[in-house]
Amino acid sequence: MICVIQRVSEASVIIEKKLISSIGKGILVLLGVEKGDSDKVAKWLADKIIDLRIFNDENGKMNLSLEEIKGEILVVSQFTIPAKIRKGRRPSFDYSEKPELAEKLYNDFCSFIKMRNIPVKKGIFGAMMDVKLINDGPVTFILQQKQEK
């Protein structure tokens, strides 16, 4: 799995001009599921994201986690993240998981976040979405975890 993690002051998902989900201060996760990913990978990533100290403390240092600031998470599935674009001009999606398996892992990832009592909102898997955000900082990270063999 590959995640693009953005610290936001707010973020939302809009589909066909209708607000689907929105959060205030927290993290927007763009989640790409790769072939071979598992629940174990999803759980590791969920815990890692919740525990990352990427929010500023009273001294302006990145020292607080999402849990500590009582923030929210908005998770948006994005099959384009695992794409390979080194050769040619058209992205290759050979590394993206099949939709039915990717949707299961996407939902599992969100469930692992809920188990930690973090408010989690979602986009709609497979839908064309407008994702709006105010990136706080800007602070953006890419986090990848592969299944151990």
C-alpha cells in the first residue's frame, strides 16, 4: 500500500456537486492498494499514520500525533498512486490491486482507524471525486509498506 498523507486544516469529498464527506483539522489520506497487499499491511499503515507526530506543539515543532490533537481522517481510495510512469507516456496500472480486493483492503484500513477511536470519513470507492483540501503547512508525506514475503 502507498499513502499520500497530507496534514490539513480541512478537507472534503464532493461527487456530482454533492458533499459526501468532510473533516476539520486532521489528515487526508490518499490510499493506493497494490497487488499482494494484506490486512497486516493495512493495520500497520493505519497505526503508523495515527501515531505520526506531524502536528505542531505549543513551540511550533512537529511533536503531536493525530490522536493527541483529537483530529480526524479522511480516506480517499486512489488506484493511480501505485501506477508506474518511468517508461513511455501512459501510466501502467499493472501494480494496482483488482477493484474488489482493493475495496476490501480500503474498508479494512478504515476499520483499523475506527478501532483506535479516531473519527474517520471516506470517499466513495471507485467514484470520480472532487477532493478539496487546505494543506496545513504545507505538510505532505508519502508512506509505503509492502507485504513481507
